Amino acid sequence: MDAYIAAVPRDVKSKLKQLRRIIKSAAPKADEKISYGIPYYAYNGGLAYFAVFKKHISLFVMPSIVAEHKKELRRYETTKSAVHFPHGRPLPVALIKKLVKAGIRKNEAKKK
């Protein structure tokens, strides 16, 4: 994880470090790994990935989470399983925590 963050352009590093802190605070028991070459968090299954692109940072979550939070995500470009946070805007801390916690609840429900 540290190597991934170290390899990104300087102007994006602080945002990735912040995103990492946000995810860790929302999911303190999640395992932090690299999967498919990008940062990955697991807690009772897949929880979230993130990756840097030219104009944005993508947070990848379960497609059902993106669908369930579509109204809250309308300010951001989304795909079936990703939310794109533009480099020029602050990260939406509360929204990211909400998405990660929704993933935790889904994974815990599947485990039961």
C-alpha cells in the first residue's frame, strides 16, 4: 500500500493518504492489501478498492452500494461499481465513510 501511494504524482499523494485514513477509520478491522495492482480492503469479503487515474480517484465498492446511494452520489461520476472523485475537489469524507460502512453491513449480513 505504501509503495502504491509513493508511486503516484505528488499532487495526488495527500488525497490518497487521506482516503486511506478515511477507509481505515470506517473499517478499522479491515485487512489492507494490494489486489489487481491497486489498494484493496477486505472485511468478511471484499469491501473496497481505490485507484488513481489521470483526472480522478476511483473508489470501487459493491455495485449494490452504488445503486443504493445513487441520489447521494449524483454529484460524482459513477459506474456500476465505482465512484470517481475529481482531483480538484475535496474528498467527501462523510460519504466515503457511509459507503464503506454499508459494505461492512452487507458483508456481515452475508456471513450470517
